[in-house]
Amino acid sequence: MQEHRRVQLTRVIGLLFAMAGFAAIGVGWNRMASVSCVDCQLPYLLSGGAAGLGLVLVGVGLLLVAQVRAERIRLVRHVDA
């Protein structure tokens, strides 16, 4: 049971990271769209885009780790049976 909790917690944290990343990209895009000067848009694009992309990648990585753990648990149970 402890392993299933760990997998579920990893999935939840991964989803939260991915959602936070998409939110950061959205906020950066919104702030960038409110400025008309191209040079003034660049900081919002870089900070929102880079931070958001980083958070999304961490979230996807955590989701992959959770899936690998779940498959390992399933395989161990299958081999034990």
C-alpha cells in the first residue's frame, strides 16, 4: 500500500507542476500582450516562457517516474504470482 501512495503522490505533484507551468506561460503571455514595445515584451516572454516550460518538463518527468513505478509494482506482483 505504501508504494501505491507514493505513486499517487508523485502523479499529483507532477500534475500540479505541469499546471503551474501552463499558468506561468499564460501569465507571461498575458503580460507580454499588454505591452506594445517589442523590447519591453522580451522579459515577460523569457521569464514566463522559460519558467513555465521548466515547470511543465519537471511535471512530465514526475508523471513518467510515477508510471515507471506503477509498472514495476505490477511486474513484481505478476512475477511473485
